Amino acid sequence: MVKVKSSSIGLASLSFLTALSLSPSLAQAETTTSSSTTVDAYKAIQLTPSKVQAQNVTSVSQLSDVRPTDWAFTALQSLVERYGCIAGYPDSTFRGKQATSRYEFAAGLNACLDKINEIISAGLADKVSKEDLATLQKLQEEFAAELATLRGRVDALDAKTAKLEAQQFSTTTKLTGEVIFSATAGSGGPTNARSNITLGNRTRLVLNTSFTGKDLLRTRLETGNNLAAASNSAGSSSLATLLGSNTVRIGPGAVVTDNSFALSLLDYKFPIFDNKVTLYVAPISFPDEFFTVLSPVASNGQGSISRFGRFDPLMRIAGTSSLFAFDWKVSDQFKIQAGYGASNTASPSPGGQGGLFGGSTIALVQLLFKPAENLDASVTYANTYHQANSLSTGLVNTATESISSVAGGITSIRANSIGGNLAWKVTPKITFHTWGTVIFADSVNTSASTTFTSWITGLTFNDLFSEGSMGSVLFGQPINRSSASGLATLGAVNSTPYHLELFYRYRLSRNISITPGVFWVFNPEGVSTNPTATVGVIRTTFSF
């Protein structure tokens, strides 16, 4: 509390000090005077926060919590009429019952001195009484040390601000990044092979730019060499090729595998209609970059160690490289997301080989529900066109996911996919989550058709053993051909594949985590004679 001698304070000077604007700690001061009038006047010193955009007022009536019956009303009214230096909160309140420190009082005194100097400089010295000026001088002497300290702090802040402005990267852009190291080993699978222990990496640098404070432009550069995450199309050096199945792919994939940099994401989203609708335009993207994924283990660097465990294959079924979408928040419990994407938008080739509507495409609609605070659900429909005889899920071999593994003549596929997701927070630290997808694929130029199914369920434990850490157990069925007609047959598929995964993410610090884990794929590729595939991973993730 501030304590000053009664002889150093005049009633008029105490009145105008009521207007002092300070930091969010506010106050009534306490005096050692014996005069009740001076005590009340001194208690009228009210300090309002400049850091909350304090609003100058022209009448005490503008302050909703100051009434004519208040003991400080006359003092406040005098400040407004004589000096015009009173300030209130943005909500038009004065908040006169909060506490302040001696330093804050000194800062307020300095602010009032500046106001008086402005009046004198404007040639209006006659508006400032001699009594007030005398009291100001005494107050300056009383708080000389605090005023000097505050001025030094202000000068230091000015210098730091100037340095930051000169050295800042951008006023609109923030850089974030993620670096992943992963040691991986696998064995079994259709080829019954055993891999060496490999060390892979993936690095992402993201420029997050906002021009209005509500929009977001993301530019992501990416590099890596993680062949344990690559599909069998990457060649004989990938883990998927060595073990003979794309179901053994691990989670942190990269768009390149030779440590060269590539642009892996370029998108822009902005709100309209009072922020109820968000529009999304992305020359380079995938549906899961915009559409809500409910699974708590979907994160590449922090979630599931396997690609299959991350999200519903419906989100990557078309291999989209561009996307136009919107998100409409109908209510707090219901939201609609819809979009259209194409995989070869930059190519002008005629004959259905490129552009927005000529290549492989996806049209997707997702309905999200929140029936309870701890429960989220979604239903998703996707219509996709594929310029090949296989689906672009990258989760199983081309022979397994193609419409016909035994007959030719199929040039392209049209697929209708339906998926459902559920995330139930059973307790604040335990989440049950599941998804399931059915894909109905039909040949465009023949009568062949086939059906694929996939599902997963899991339990995730937050803050397991330590704050910020997480453990999870996942069990499900990788994408599998369940029926076929026309030219298509089930081929060698004679059993249902299953996936079992265990991992634990240990949070070393806010920016570093280590995730050991293992997963098994039983009956890989849906063939009972294929040996069980086993993959072990130790992943270290750095985020900044």
C-alpha cells in the first residue's frame, strides 16, 4: 500500500490523480492522515489499466459502476471537467475496489504529469490551479525514485521494441517446425523377410501467415529419407517392398525419400458469414489437412507409429493434391464439411488426364456431431474417380486393392466410400475411439466391381505415468477385399488381416518426445499362409 504524509496532499490534486491509467492491478491507497476528508480524497485515487485499451471519458456518467452516492463521485467528476484525464475499462467500468502497488501509483502519477504538461504546453496553464501544481511537485519528490525507475524501464522497453522491430522475421508470419528421427526394424510379411535396423528422418518447416488475424496461409517445406514409411512403389529399398506389404508402413511419411526439399502443403483458409463458415483453397493438400479427424492418435509425429493407425483410409483414397472445401458450423453440436479435390490440376492434357476435372478426383462430405461434451462423432461420404485399376490408398498392395487381380481391360475405377468415426472421452484421461469404412469400387468400362472394408478401435491414455505423455493400444482390420463380382475375383484373399499396435509417447519436455512402439499385422494381404509381420519403432520428435 502507498503511504504518504497528509501535508503533501491537497484535495484538488488528489481528485485529478483518480484518473491515473496503469496496469491491471488496481487500487485504493491508504494514508496516515487524521483528516477524514483528505483520507477519502486519497482513497479516490483510482488506477485503470492502459494495457486493456482504457477508454477516455468525457463524463462520469459514462462509467457504469460510478454512482452519485459514491464517496469518490465528486473527485472523479472534477477530474473529468478540469483535466479530462480519467480513463475507464473498455466495458465502461472504473473498478474502484482493486489494489495497486507503489510502483503502479508512481506510473499513474507520471501519466498525470504528462497530461498536465500537455495542458500547459497548449497555453492553458490557467486551468491548472497553483495548489495542484504545488502538490504535484511534492508528489514528484515523494516518488522520485519510483519515477526514475519507471522511466528507465520505459526506455529499456523502447530499445527492446525497436530491436525486435528491426530484427523480426515478419509482422504477419510465424515459423513452426517438426523434426522426426525414427529407428525401425521389421520382419515377416508375405516375403517372410527380415530388415536391417534403419534410421530415418523427416523435417517439416511451416510458414503460418495471417493477414487479418482470422485467416491462415500455410506454406510447408518438407524433406526426409524414411523408407520405412514409403510404399512399395518406392522401389526395392522400402520396408513395404522388402516385407511384401504396404500394411507395414510406419507413420511419419515424407513426400520425398532422398533428403531433397519439396513443397508438401500450400493452403489458405478464411472465415465468412460472421465466422460461421470457413472457406479453404489449397493447390497442394490432402483431405485430412482440412477435414476433421477425430482420432486422438492421428498426429504424424506424436500419434500412432503406423500409417494404418493414424486415420481412416477414406481420407487418402484419391491421393489428392489440390482441394477446395468449406466448413460450416451450423451450431455448437453440428458441423458440415464438404470439398472437391483433384490430383493432377496443373496438367492441361486433354482426354481426361489433367486439370480440375479431367484427372483422378474426390468429392467428399462429412457431417460432425457433438451430442455430449465428451463425445464426438462423424459420418463421411466420398465419391472418387481413379485413372487406374487400383485405389490410391497406399495401405495394401496394388494387386490386393485393384478391382481385378486376374483379368485385364479395366482402365479406371469409380468408388463410393462411406465412413464413420467416434471419439468418446470416457474420463478426462481415457479416450475410446474407433472408425470404420466400406468402399464400393466399380470398373468404369467393364461390369467388374468389388468391395473393400477396413476398421480400427483403440484406447488412449493421456498423461500416462507423467504429464503430457500418452499410451495407446489399437486393434483393427487393414483395408481388405471382402467381395467381388463380374471380372473381379478375391484372388488369393482367403482370410481377414488384423492389426495390433502398442505405443507409448514419453514427453521429455514441451518440445521433445520419445515414442517406442510395436505393431503386428496378422494374415497380411488377407492371405492366411503369409507369416505375421512385426515392426518395431523408436521415434523421437522435436517440435518448435
